[in-house]
Amino acid sequence: MPYIAMWSAEQAPRMRVVMKGGGIGYADERPYDRDTDGVLWTRVPSQPGKGRREFGKVHALRQRRAMLELLCQVCGRPADRNADGVLWLVSEDPHDMAPLPGDLTTTHPPLCAPCAFRSTHVCPHLRSRYVALRARTSVPAGVQGALYRPGHPAPTAVTATGVAFGDPLIHWVRAGQLIVRLREFTVVDLKPEAVRAPTG
């Protein structure tokens, strides 16, 4: 079960979204509902292992933690790193493209080498087309989530999209995933003989 995947017991509660400070917020907002950039995040319980596996759904808190701490999205251990940088897999599926235009951005956290190799054989999004990269730098670029617009009696969710930090629309997003920009990256060949067992 991937570290960032949700379990059925981790369903987000129904939250009353209201207009607040030139954007949106929760009616009963708590300090941890926003990140250090002031972005509102989906409030979701953390109960890994409880209920059924939900492979198609991403747990917002674990995804953000994996991005910021460079943890493997599958096993939750440190991602593979060498002199060329941290290991990432990028899907070439046009329906799974990066959510921000311009640079190489992704919502998919990095991987350790054994999990990366396994993922290319079992993940439907990666089985046919993927690119393995090593990036020396990864920086938070924005968020993927539900974009709201003003409404009466409450704001209305209109679409799911990626919004860059610095874009005024970010105050109208209820974030579910962190987007990072990969820089100084090199395309690499993911060979089975190059896969080493995790250490520690």
C-alpha cells in the first residue's frame, strides 16, 4: 500500500467553506488548517491501515510530508539520493501531466530505488510510459486542489486545478496536494541492477 494513498477510514469530513479575508476558509477554522504560506488545506484524518485501501486517492498530509521531507511515496522511507540528486518518476501519460505550465512540476513525491523499479511494473500510470529523473533541487511551486469562486450564501467549488504560489487565486483554493518544481535534473535509466536494497 503506497504511503501517500488513502484508506477508507480517512475520509475528509464535510467542512463548511466560507468567504474569509479575500478568499476562503472554514467556518470553524483551526491554526493547522493552513500552511506557513497561508494556504487552506483539506482537513483529513490520519488513520493509515484502517479500512480498505483506496489506491486512486491521495492523503493530503502524507503527500505534503513526502514532498517536503523527500520521502518515498510508496514506503515512506527516505527517497533515493546520489551525486546526481533525488530519484523521481514522471509519467508521460497526457492525462497525468504536471499541473503548472512552464517548468517541470509534479504532485508525485520521489521514490527509493526498489519502490521505483517495482512501480514501473505495477502502476497503471507508469507501466507504459515514464521518465526516471534525478533532480538536485526540488522547490514548492504551488498546490493542486478545489478552486472556489464567490457565491451566496457560500463560495462554490468550480474546478480542480493547480495554482502557483504568488497567484492571487491561491486564496480561493482548498489544497489537497503540494506541487514541486524540479530543477537541475538529469534523465536516468532505471535498471534492475542499479536498484539497491534500502539502508537503515
